[in-house]
Amino acid sequence: MNYRRHVQVKETPQSEPVAGINQVENSAGGFVFALDIWKHLDRFLILGSEGGTYYVREKELTQNNAKAVLECIKSDGVRVVNRVVEISDSGRAPKNDPALFVLAMCAGLGNAASKKMALESLSKVARIGTHLFHFVEYVKGFRGWGRGLRNAIASWYNEKDIDDLAYQVVKYQQRDGWANRDLLRLSHLKTSNEIRNNLYKWIVGKTERTELPALIIAVEQAKIAETAGQIIELIIKHNLPREAIPTKWLNEISVWDALLQDMPLTALIRNLGKMTNIGLLKPMSKAVGLVVKKLSDKDNIKKSRLHPLAILIALKQYESGCGGKGKLSWESASQIVDALDAAFYLAFDNILPTGKRIMLALDVSGSMSDLFGGTNVSCCEGASAMALVTAKSESNYTITRFNEGMENIPMSPKQRLDDVLKYTRRINCGGTDCALPMIYAFEKEIEIDAFCIYTDSETWAGKIHPFQALQKYRRTMNIPAKLIVVGMTSTGFTIADPSDAGMMDVVGFDSATPQIISDFIRN
């Protein structure tokens, strides 16, 4: 009997754990490595758990992530708060909700120091009214409405500039069953500033004609405006947001044209379909030129914290010519599609080229077909777009896709994003074998310095584990190749061996990931 056939550490089927190695079973039945709790925290902060994954429902995924977060809080709650603020403030995550949820956990479940710091950091993470409503909804699951929370909410309102606060309460009026008037009452908010007190009275429905911020007066005037011209004048003079415009004026081209002039980028990309539908954004128009100009301003994109994924979502939606529920349709303008494509790359930092030989390997198995966080972008499409960001900065790369088989694909950052996504769209099928990129490279004798694998780590179908395949590639090719695992879901799994300094985990959909990959490859 040859016992080595049944137990060995160089080549082990992925459906079995490697002898002597601390591995865990993933959701697909394969054996992988457990993610470090702090890396798990990062994944959750950036990816969230909305919608669940191919294998795990939303509730279970959220609970699993919350367990990892709680471990981090018990270990070092202040470090957790600092990480929440860092990722949220830098705009690295597509959505701010996970950061607000973790901050709420720290405010309710941490020790005295982390609770205090979490509440003191509220305004850094909850930057707009909607964020504040989300936080309040989350935090009530972890604590009562005590003095510390009341003071934190009161400070959020009292510390804002009066004009900024007026804009916040006009644009973000209610969410999650909470409204500004609810929070004012519960926080027992007081101030000695007369105009601010008048604003608080207006928020809770007291309509005495007292001195108010100019924006609030304009909002009241918009409610009784009789012509579009009056609305336009108020928009131009007071920068009224769309939320302050009575519905009956929101099909007027001239009104939308006035709104467009100073419209924030996030609002702009959300309303591209509407503005095209009513005829404002038509070919060769000044409005299209203004949109293109706004989307071409890298500094403005950074300042607005417009996330690359938000741009990708807008690109797919706008190029499709219809709204998410099919109630609105339009004929997309090619200049705007091109501008969105360019803006996607602008939303990332300048990435230093490595000059190394890189394989960008995209997992296109069935489990990568799920839409990310309730968006119109699948995990696989997001992986494709992120791979192009790295490819754009490099001169020596190859892009491949794999499930149970492996092939090169002719994707290029010189192509438009909506064209290249077809290489990974609607083909997700089969099992997952994350060892294939390394196997393919040594079978074809391709010299690779770094493998970047974009996956959910739900690998199970191979005859050799990915880390074993990398070790074999290193021995066979005599190249100290590195492995970067780009995690596309917030599960606690990875195919990277945490004991190997040549392997690294990063988070998919993180705007900082391409630069981190470059730094790691360049040592």
C-alpha cells in the first residue's frame, strides 16, 4: 500500500484539508484558510453583507460578520473605531452603511473608552442626514437612549455651520422611519443661537414667521411658487436641491437645467436618466458638455467621495437606457457613456506601475454571479472592472478567466467598460478551482511574478490547493511569484496562506486596492 497517495502536503484535493495545516471548510465544501479577524473587519466595512452571497443568505452572512467585528471590539475597540473612521472618511467603501453599523456596535458593545470614542466620532462617519438616520436605527439594537447618545446626536446638529445644517435638513428629511424632528426631540437639543433655535422650531413643525436661514425661506417660497421661472430663480439664488422642488416642476427642462449647474456629482449620476428622458441631455447640447466637464474633473470626483463602483453602476444603468424598475426610459448619449467610463478610472488614485509580469485571473464560477449589495453589478463584473484598473497602469500583463477550466480573454483597458464586461457577464457557471491560474502558468511555462486572483474563495473543485499550486509553480519555474487574493465577498475565507509572506489579501471594490496591489508587488 502506498500511504502517500492518501496523505501528503504538496498536492491535496481542495475537498480535503491539508495535513498539518490549520484550514476551515468554506460554504461550498472546500477547505481554505480562515481570514484574520482584522482583515475580516476590513472586508465587512468595504463590502458589507447586503443581499448575502451565492451560498450564504443575508442574515447568516451579517451575523457571521458581526461575530468577527465583536471579536475585534473585544480585542481593541478603539482600534476598530479608528479603522471605521479611516475607511469611511477616505471614501474607500461603495456604501457607508457597514461603517455606521460597526460604529453603532462600538457605541453599544465596546468598553467605556471605545463607546466614548465611537460617539465622539459620529460626525466623522455620519457626514450627512441619511447617515445619521441609519446610525440611530442601528444603534438602538445595541444600547438604550442614554446621555452619551443624546449628547452625540445634539452635537451632530449643533456643531454644523448653520447654512450647512439647513441644507442637510432640507435634502435629507427622513429615512428608516426616523426624521430630523424625532432626533431633535429625543436628544433634548438646546442652543443659545436664535437663528439656530428658529431652524429647530421649523424642523419640528412650528411655523412662526421668525428669522430663518435663507435656504429655509427659499424652501417655503418654492412650496407656493406659481411659475417655473420663480422656481429657477430660487434654485439659482439659494442652490435649492432637487428634494426641495415641488413634484409638479420636476418635468420642466428649464428647472432641471438650473439644478444641473451646481448639482453634486453623486446626485448627477443618479439623475442622468431622468435628465435625458425629459430632453435636457441631448446630443451636442450645453447640458451634455457640462456633465462631461463635471465627470472629467478628478479633483471634484475625489472631493465628492464618488466611489468607482457608484460610477460603474451608473454606467451600466445609463447605457441600458431604462430605470431599474422599467418606469423610465431614455436614449443614452454616447458622450456621457464615454465620460462615465473615463470617470471610473479617475476615481482611483494614480497607480505606480510595477514593471512586473502579472496575471489577472477572474473567477467566473457560478458563485460569482450574484449581484453585489443589491446593485446592478455582479461580483464577477466588478472583478473585471477592478482588474482593468491594474492593467491600465501596467505594460506586461495577461487577463484570464477560470471556473473548472481556464482561458485567456482579450480584455483591454483601451476598450470601454460596457464592452469588456461582456467577457464575464452571463457566463458564470461550473465549480471553482482557484489553483488553475498557477497550474496553467507552469503547464504553459509562462513566467509570472504575481498572480492576482479575484474570487470569493469558495473553491472546491481542484486536485491541488491554490497555495500548493503556487509553491509548485515557484519550485518548477524558479520564480518567487506572489499571490494577491482580491476578496469579492465579505466571507471569512481566503485561499492565501497567512504564514506565507508572498501572499496577501485585499478587498474587492475597495478604491485603495489597485495601489495596495502595486505596492505589494513592488515590495
